[in-house]
Amino acid sequence: MREITFEQAATEAIQEEFRRNPRTVHLSTDLAAELQREFGADRIRVTPIAENSFVGASIGLAGSGFRTVSNLRMATFGFVALDQMMNHAAKITYMFGGQAKFPILYRMTVGAGYSGAAEHSISPYAMYMNVPGLKIILPTTPYDVKGLLKTALRENNPVVSFEPFLLGGMKGPVPEEEYLVPFGEAFIRREGKDVTVVALARMVYEALAAAEDLDKEGISLEVIDPRSLVPLDRRTILESVAKTGRLVVVDEACQTCGAAAEVIALATSDKAVFHRLKSAPARVCGLDIPIPFSPPMEKFAIPDKAKIIAAVKAAVAR
Amino acid sequence: MDLAKQTLIDLYTTMLTIRRFEERVVQEVYAGKVPGFVHSYIGEEAIATGVCAHLKREDRIVSHHRGHGHCIAKGADMKRMMAEIYGKKTGYCKGKGGSMHIADFSIGMLGADGIVGAGLPIATGAATAAQLEGKGNVAAVFFGDGACNEGEFHECLNLASIWKLPLLFVCENNGYGVNTPAEYAMGAKDITRMPEAYHIRNRSINGNDVELVYEAAGEAVSELRKGGGPYFLECRTYRWHKHFLSQTLEDLRPREEIESWKKQCPVAAFERRLLDRKVLTHSEAESINQRILAQVEEAHAFALESPNPQPQDALEDVYST
């Protein structure tokens, strides 16, 4: 199969869906040149750096029968437009009694690990999970980003796609023929029997590397990539934890009130799963500090293979 | 200006309908019968009336927390409005929005948003949609003087200007954000200097004169339909009631100021003019009034007779299918 980058796969998803549906508009502060060449400047619009205006405009477009992609570039810029996303996009389907649909795709990158310092290195998906009305996807491969974005562009709800910054140039197999990746279906990236590791975003790769190493020591990890956080594939996670009896959740977002806490609560509040637990579920998360700039400090602040291995060993040692 | 008799009567009827609807709502709120916050449009009726008279069903509007007048002027059903205000299942939003959030997408009323200034980006999107559709339709957004100090206001003036959007900005300058005077809060002092800075055509008018609003909005909308880019109307007006209807919220505006604006009542002034010009007779005016009172009564009865939502109805509509 051919291999393309994560970012190319994302662009292909938009191209395919924009060809299918002419009532689609792309808004971004940076010129999406490839898209504009094909679809023209009316539909592929460059906006001023004024996030509230174009994030909100996507709501008005959606309420007027268009589908919109608003590319915010980085999650940190999303904060500028939180009122529009959280107070309006998320709520108005409900607040107006379901009389209108708001099909909007908000894209933004997340994650640390490239000396972007505190403002540009953040993974705020848990904040968005706390706002009902949004769907949240977390693609980690070129294959998934294409399939998930295509699904998002057929959704009738606002979707926020959090895409790991460091994976943008990553290459992977993507079929030529059309396919979709549904929301709410986790992918078991590696099957195993001793410990369930639910890994989010780029941490999927750290978890897979940890699994490789631990396999040599006779510890078998089952690595689950949820791919979407809202809806969350509870069943796949619960079945895995019921099988292994051990759960480690890895996320580079800060630990407090994070998605990892939600996954652990999910497992421990399920009676059947709770009784099968052989050790206390553990979190391997970003420290509760703003991400520092200098590499030694940054590396210290976020999870990696070694920290995952330590947490897994603690879980199996009991 | 020499408007057709029917146009004048229609303007009068719409204004009086808003007035009578709002009077009934005020009465019910102060009788403790309506849940939540209600922001009365009394005093500002000429603006929604004069602007919406030029809008077709396909033209879209975005409103704000003081939105009942915009709904009525755009053609919303008073029964479903009143039911929504009462939180009933038959309301426009099935009781999920209330007074502050009435919407009717089927008539191009894209909803009222309760965050000051937040409707502006949404309307900017609706105007972008109209531009893409290329059928000469327009969008109009209503907002107050308070919104003009929000960042979103400036972002949207800018975006509408550079994209030449068919967007009518309708600033209902009632002089206050809750109790804070615009005179204090607004560095620009003259609102139209702001659209002017973004090269947006603009006018400032007496928003209590419905003929003037009608004339100015007519010129603006016809410019928008020609594709000439956005237009900004500042309509100077005043709200008669407190920011929202409340027994406890203080009204810090000078008593004599409130009284002097009540003397400039947009509805009474227009009625006098129509009687003087013999467009209307006293008995015709009274028969219009009686018809409206009956419609308001019918809307109120509908709301009262309508069922409450079931508690578990709260679980529906979080997501569209």
C-alpha cells in the first residue's frame, strides 16, 4: 500500500468530502494552498488572525446549510475562541430544541515535545470533554486521520479534531480507495494479556515501544488507542481490563481532571471490572505544570517509554 | 418620504404587536409566573420593525438576549414564543432555551444568543453563506452599544469589510450596558467611527422613528443585495425597563432620563403621525389594537394550556442525528 503523511491524509479527507458536497467551506488563518487551487478562494477562505470571528462564522454557515472546516492550527489558539466553541457551537443544537444541525469540523494540534514552551504545548481535550454537544476525535495515524476526518465531514454535529503536532509529518499506509473510520470505535494497537494500556494521542507510540521492550521481559501489554474521546468506546476498554485485570492510562495532558481520570473512573465504577482488578489502576500523565521550554525540563514533564515501563512494572509487581 | 398606506399600517401593526406582546410578558413576569430572566424590548420596537420589513424569509437574522421584537418582526409565531418563555414543550425550543434563546430557523431567525457580542460572528457566517449562495440574500445582526466594546465586534467588522459580506449591522444603542453608560464605557464615543474605520458604510439615526428606520434600512438592504459589502446602522433608542425584569436588580439610570424617553415613545409617536396624516382613523387604530390583543391573549392561553416537558426530555437534542 502507498504511504503518505498524516497531514497529506488529512488534506485528502477534506478534498474527497469537498468534492462530494459543494456546500462546504474551509476557514483558516493560513492559506490551504492545495485546497484553494482545487476549490477556489470562495470556499477555501483565508481569515484574519481573529479566531472568534471565523470560529463563530462557521456556526452561522452551518446554521445556514453549509458544512465548515475551521482550522485553528494549534489548540492554544482555540482558547481565544472558546466562547464560540463551548457556549455556542456545542450548545445551540440543544438550546434551540434540536431545530437546526451544526455540522462543523474544528481542527487543532495538540501535544508537547518540541520545545514549544507552555503556550504552544498543550492537550486540552479534557476541557472540551466537559462540554456536552461536541464530539472529540484524537487521530494518531495517517489512516485514522483520513477516515476520522471523513466521518467528521459527514457528521451533523460540531466535531473537534485534536491532532498530535509531532505526528504531522509521520508517514503510514493509506489505501487509495475510499473508507471511513467510525467514531466510538477504539483500535487495539497491540493485543496482550497482562496489562491494558490505554494511550492517548502521541503516547500510543511510547506505549507501543514500551510494549516491545516489556515483551522481552515476559510482560504482555494490550495497547488501546481510543481514537475518539466523545463518543468513547467504553466496551473495548472494559473488556480489555476485565481480561488483563490491570490498567495503565497514558496521556501527555496534565494529570488533574484529565481524560485519563475519566478512563480510570470508567473501569473502577464498573462492578464486574472492579472485581477483576489485580492492581490499582495507574495514570502516566503530564506533570501538573505548564510545559517548560528547555529540553531536559520538558522531557521530565511529559510521559515517555521509560515512565510507562515503570508504571507497568509497578502494576504487575503488586 | 411618502410610503404606501399599507406599508405604514404594516409597520404600525408590527410595532404594536411587539409592544402588546411585551406588555403581557412584563405583566406575567412580575406576577412571578415566568421562570428565569426576561429582557424587555419595550421602547425599541421601531428598530426590529423597520429593519425586518425589508427582509425576506430567505434573509437570515441573528438576535440577542433582548430578542422578542426581532422574532415577531421576522414573522415568528407568538404562540410558540410565549410557550418557550413559559418553558413549555410546545415552545420553539421545546423549553430548552427560554426567553433569551428563541430561534426559528424555518423563517431565517437563527436564534438569540445570551452572550453580548456573540451573535456577531454567527451572523458573519450567515452572511458568508448568503454570499456563497449568490442569490442576493442578506444577513442582519442586532446588537447593543455594549457589544461594540467586545473584541468580536471589531473582528466581525473587519471580516465583513475584507470579504464584502452582505451583512447589515444593526446597533440598537440604548445607551447602557445593564447600568453602565455607553458614555463611560465607549472610548470611541461616536459608534459610527468604528465601522467608518473599517470602511463600512454607515448611518446614525433616531431609532425611535420607525419611518426613518424603514427608510435607512431600505437603503442599506438594497445596497447589500447589490453586493456592495456590509452596512452599519446605529439606531439611537432607549429601553423602558431595567436590563432584565427583576424585583431586585436596581435601575441606576436617572429617573428624569427614563421619563423623557418614554415621552418619545416610538409606538405612540407613529400612531399620532398616522392619525394626523389621516392614514389611520381612531377606530381603525382601535380595531388593530383589539386584534393584536386577541392574538396575544391566544398566545398566552396556548402557553398556559401547553404541557410542561417531561424531566427526561432534558436528555434529547444534545446531538443531532
